[in-house]
Amino acid sequence: MVAMTTNNTFTKMIMVFMFTTMIMMLMLTTMVMMFMLTTMIMMLMLTTMVMMFMLTTMIMMLMLTAIITMLMLTTMVMMFMLTAIIIPIHFYTSYRTRVILFYVLIGNMLVY
């Protein structure tokens, strides 16, 4: 963290790269866990479909799987946007530019 306060551009770039890599690994782990959860729900849906032939339960499980997948993808895109946009802006631009671009990013997220 001390390296963040220095004016050495190379040091800042290394720190940004390390932080971005850490965030990406966390995002990848979260994505794998969500895929495992989605697979488990699909297996439950298949079991329900084969064993009980309940159409309502099948549709509910399918909708739940779709909602979880959409939430996972939305979270992944937003984390990627935050990682890819805010970190370089924070280190390499002035305060006024940061404030403007931050509000633009929040607007983009709300639209998305």
C-alpha cells in the first residue's frame, strides 16, 4: 500500500496489475461456484422430472436456474467493469475526471 502513494508509474502499474489479477481470480472462483450450484439445481430438476412428472416443479426449477445464471453473468460483467475501468481511472486521472467518469459508470450500470 505504501507503493500506491509514490509517483513511480511502473510501481503503480505493478500494483494495479496485482490487484486486478486478485479480483479476477476471486471472480473466477465465484463463477465456478455458481456454475456448480446451477448444475446441482439442474440435476434436481432432472430428478424431479423423471421421478415425479410434475410439470409445475420442472418449470419452477428451470426458472430458478435461469435467474441464478442471469444474476451470475450480471455480477460477473459488473465486477469486470469495476475492475477494468475504475482502477486505472483512479490512478492515472485527475479528481474532476474521476468524479465525472464515476457517475458515467454508475449510469451505465443502472442502464445495464
